[in-house]
Amino acid sequence: MTDTAARVHELNLYRQYFDLVAAGTKTIEVRVKYPHLADLAAGDVIRFRIRGTDETCEVRVKRVTEYPDFEALLDGEGPANVNPTATREQQLANIRTIYPREKEALGALAIEIGGIAAR
């Protein structure tokens, strides 16, 4: 896929995670497998936005992997790739605060992201 054909997905992100993505230290984004993310694929661009601001950061999707739940995702991807500033247990609690168990039941996506997307 060429840069001109790359699909752009806009997703909101909390400040603490946005800063890790912008710094390049967060390489795995965790999302529930919502229908609107079903077509997310390697080569796409994600434009992360801090809700209520004009701050954005664009990254390239390297890979999307589906897991049955957040625990399997953290075990499969490594907690340090999801959030290098928190323990596995802290991350699991934080993710489940954002996504309650009924959302987690939809499945979990590990989205490997690369550096700032060149467009």
C-alpha cells in the first residue's frame, strides 16, 4: 500500500498514552474489537487525538493481532510494549477501567504501531 492510498483512522487517546506514543516508547495500542476497527490493517495510518484538543499524532500500523481477552494480549505482546511505565497488573486494571468486561468479551486487538507516519 502506498502512502497516498493509506487509510487514516482517527482514534482518541488519553494524554498519558498519547505522550508515550509520541515519544515512540509505546509500540502496542490496545483496543476492543469493535466493528469500526474490523478493517484496520498493516499500512494504515492512525491519527491519535487527545479528546477536546487539536493535538494529534500519526503513526503507521505495522500489524493487528486479535486476542480473546486483555490478559492474553498482555501475555502475548509483553506489557512493556503496551505501557513501559506500568506493571502488567496496573495495565490490566487500567485497561479494564476504560473497557468493562462486556466490551472485553468482543475480543481484544493488539495494534503494533511504528514511528510517526510520513504522509
